[in-house]
Amino acid sequence: MFYSLPHSSMRIIGLISGTSVDGIDAALVDISGFDSDLQVNLIAGETYPYPPELQARILQVCGGAALSIAELADLDDAIAAQFAQAARQIQTHHSPANLIGSHGQTVFHRPPSEQLGYTMQLGRGAAIALHTGISTISNFRVADIEAWGHGAPLVPPVDVALLTHDKYDRCVQNIGGIGNLAFLPARGSDLPRSGWDTGPGNMLIDLAVHHFSNGEQTYDRDGAWAASGTPCTELVDRWLTQEYYQLSPPKSTGREHFGQDYLHQCLADAESYNLSPADILATLTELTAASIAHSYRSFLPKLPDQVLVCGGGSRNSYLKTRLQAQLDDIPVLTTDDVGLSADFKEAIAFAVLAYWRYHEIPGNLPEVTGARQFVLLGEIHQVP
């Protein structure tokens, strides 16, 4: 059963595994307030890697591998079991949580066009509730999609509540597998809030590292390998003319677009330039930075006064350096610099979205997702 603490305060676990499929981010947070007075206190944050065999299965499915309905059900339950284990572990040495908000693992995402969009996140909430004994809210994207939205990005309304500044117009730039932004005008500004997926984040870089290291490495630690190369700006400029980068928001994307096939095309495009692996990694890193800056200049009502980076890309100093170079004198900081964990902000956000759903507060921003109305996000799974 649900129960709440005095003064609407709740202890909630937020869970998410992103498009990089590198593990489950878990955040144990105390939450109170509702909108402008929303208060979030991170008690504990941890990333729990997937078992290698399960990670491989997920990546195969994300890459288009066929599987039967029975195999899909088994994978759904296996992911739920890992999410439940993460929820149990994050509570070690802490008071138990009142609620879980689980994003799950995205394995397919199709933006809306002439028909409704479609999205699938595995790791069913009912199983997480059963395994943990804690009521769980999941399937956050579906209600927005049913309202003709993209179902993504969903974190901007949380950014609005926690990171809007009295003076500065900010961009909160998440760099996970995919990059996405939230544009937060200063309080009292007449500028519109907005947000969308900017394109590849770490995904292409990670795939290229795996390719060039023959599977021995999964990511470019601190961007050191890319930093030893030289980016091919001619290739980057060529790639930025592609359709997704020119598409006006609202827009969303994923591994279906910027996955293995896209990397193979990038490698084919690079063949005539005689680039080393380090040069190609530098070029793909430059694409991430340049696509973010291109997106700002193309679609924002004005450039921000500050950029706050979060997600795995916030730990890649070479990528941050290249983003700073692309944005000239606009300060590129991290959300750590303003008091919100860059590593666990996405997990924190899904704890907040669960909190809002519990209190029947709409959790989407139609101006970001393109939905036709505000909707409650998430399906509630009570403990049996």
C-alpha cells in the first residue's frame, strides 16, 4: 500500500537504464513540495552494471534481433529482476523507500508521424513491486505518446522545477547514449521553455571504442583516446546536413537511428580520409559536441547564458572541452556545479515523476514532447 510521510515528504527510489545499456542508475531521494517549492535530497546514488550476458541480449534486441514472444517475456522479467535488485541494494543502510519510479530499459522507440508513436521499455513494474515489496510506477512514456507526443524527453519538467534560475537562461544538456536538452528561461522571462533530443551523445563513441578495441573496451575513459586524435571537421559538417539535425522540434531519437548501422556508415564515410582510430573517435566526439551547438543555434529562441551538462558525457573532459569550443564564451558547467548530481540526475528525475504521479500531478511538458495536452505519466503497480 502507498503511504506518505508528514508534510508530503516521501522517500522514493528512481531507476533508469539509458540507451547506452551500461547498467542501472539508482537514486534514493527524499522529496517534498510540488512545483516551485520542490525539494529533492539525494540520499544515495549508485550504478549497478548488467550481467554481461543480459547486457548482450538487450543490445541484440535493440539492434533488431528477432525473438519470440516467450523470449521477450523472459527478457522483460530478467530486466525487472535486475531493477528490483538495484532497488533493494540502494536501500542498504538507509530507511526503506515508500515508492519506486522505474523508467525501465528502452528497447524500441518510434517517434510519431502520421500515426501514434510507439515505445517499449522492458522491466515491468508489476514484477519490481512483487520482488521489492514496494509499490512501483513504470511505463512513464506511454501516456504522452497516446496524447500524440514523442514520449521524450521526459526530464525537462523536472529540470524546470529544480534548475530554473532567477537571472540566467539555462540549457540543461544531458549526454547519455543520446543527447537531449531542456531550455529553461530565467524566472519571469517571456521566452518559451523547450527541449528535444539533439542527436548522438556517447552512443557512437562507445560503439566505435568497442569496434576499435575488438570488444576489450566499452567507452573512452575521460575522452583520452579521442583527445590523442584530430577531428575531421569536413566529415562533421557533412554529417550535420543529414535529416535529423535539420528536423525542427519536437523531436526524439534513439539507437534505432544512431546505432550500429549509423556507425558503419560513418566508418564508410571516413575511409577516403585515411583517418586513424583516434582520429575517428575525435571526429565522432566532435559530432556530438557540434550537433548540440548546431541544435542550439538552429532551434532555440536565443543562446543560453549557461549550459549545465549531466549524464555520462559530463565525465568526458575532452567532450566538454569540445562543447565549450563549439559554444564560444557560453560557460559550460555540470549540474554538480549547481548542486544536482550529474551522474544521477536522470534517476532522480524518475523519482520525481513517480512522486508527481502519486499526487496526480501531470508530468509531461507538451511544448517539449509535442503532446496535445498535459497528462499523468506512469502506471501504478501496487504490492500484491
